[in-house]
Amino acid sequence: MKMMIAIVHDHDAHILLDVLNKEGFKATKMASTGGFLREGNTTFIIGTDNQHVEQLLDIIKENCKSRKKTIAPMSPIANSLESYYSFPMQVQIGGATVFIIDVEQFLKI
């Protein structure tokens, strides 16, 4: 058995959850915030048999696409603790980060 932890952009979370449910996968969904842009993410925890790992990865790949976003310059006054940049930047957002972990035992109580 495997536990998959998938961290996806909030924009993709609702669609992914619908597809997971339609395909018969049960997932725990948690709100999270991530890194550089401090934008919302959603973390899914999904338990599955070994033979369904590739199917799950395919579902995630199909529904969590990366895309480019232009972000406005930051003022050093607005946030003096972060890195300063003075010009618009194009960054890649979306996609998914997936961790696959072996599960020794699973109990539903």
C-alpha cells in the first residue's frame, strides 16, 4: 500500500478532487500555503494499492498543469524581510509536487 501526498495549486484543486472522486479514489484535502509567492495550495493525502499508483499519477498530471504568471515588483518598504526585486517577473506556477510513501499498516477506525 502507498500513501501519496500531492501538493497542488488552489486553481487545480477542485477539478482534481472531482476527478479523484469520479475515479473512485478517496482523498483527504487540506489547505496549505506555499513558498515564494505565498499563494494558496491544497495538499491531498491519498491512500492506494500499489497497482493504482500510476493511474493516480496520470490523473494528477492531467489535471494539475503548470502555467506562467507575471508578478509585479515588490517595494522594499512593503516587506523589508523578503528579497527585493524592482521589475516584473514571469514565474511558473501550478503543477504538482507528489510524495509517494510506503505504508506498513492502514487502519480505518
